[in-house]
Amino acid sequence: MECPRMKHPEAWIAVLRVVAGAWFLKAVWTKLTIAWLAEVIPYPAVTPRFYAVHARRVSEFADGNPIGWYREFLRDVVLPHAPTFATLQAYGEAAVGVGLVLGAGTALAALLGLVLSLNFGLATQWMSVGQQGFHVMLVTAMVVLLAARAGRVWGVDRLLVARWPGLRTVA
């Protein structure tokens, strides 16, 4: 018996894109809040709770990490600058989530998601087989979305490329 040919594989990649983006948005949900500039202009700000949790978690990830160079990176670079890295993580996750869900700047969003996923994986891979598997799948999804230019189906990137064909290299 012959397997039926998959219909519309690009649509299924778009589904993967939206689901991965939703996961990043879920991950950032408790890390950002709305703050007010001069009590007039709202902007996303990192929560004090996440600043506190971030430093503690990075310390835990470093203490047991068997990858020497990454353990030293966490201890010597990330921990002394924990508020900066917490801010970069929260805004990075938000940018990846929004970019992937909307299919806007998908290549950039997937590349940033790949960097974040690799770092999350290196930080936690020693903790459990589940951590290893999850981050391998997330890294793989980011590579597929980047290579497939997944925003060109059901995404803003399709509109951008139609309007400005020169964007094909980045959208």
C-alpha cells in the first residue's frame, strides 16, 4: 500500500512556526509586564520577579553543568551581568514569539530562537533526558523554520516579499 503524498507541506511548516512562536510567548508571559514612561507611554518591562529568578536559575545551571567552558561562561559572564542577560532573554523570547506567530521577520526570529534554544539546551542538558530531548526538538524546529523561510505561508513575510522582492534574502 502506497503512502499518500503530503498535501501542502508548506502549510504544515507554517503550523510548526505558529506553535513554536506560541511556545516562546508562553515562556515570556511571566517575565514581562507593562510599565509606563512618564505615566503616558506604555512599554514592556522585565518583572522584578524574573530578575530575581534568573540569577538564581543561572547559578543552578552553572553549578552542576558538566560542560566546562559553558559552566565558566555562565559563572564569569552571565552571572555578573544577570540583569542584562535577564532583559535580553525576556525581550528575545518576546521577539521570537511575535515574529514566528505573525510570520514577520521569520528568518531573524528563527535565528534568534536558535541562539536562545542552543543556550537553554547547553544550560540544562545535564539535568534530565527530558531537557535534552526538548531542546534538541526546539533547535531542530528553529533550523527548519529558518531554512524553509516559514513566514512566506500565512505570514507577513509573504506580503513583504511580494512588495519588495529584494527582501527574499532576509524574509
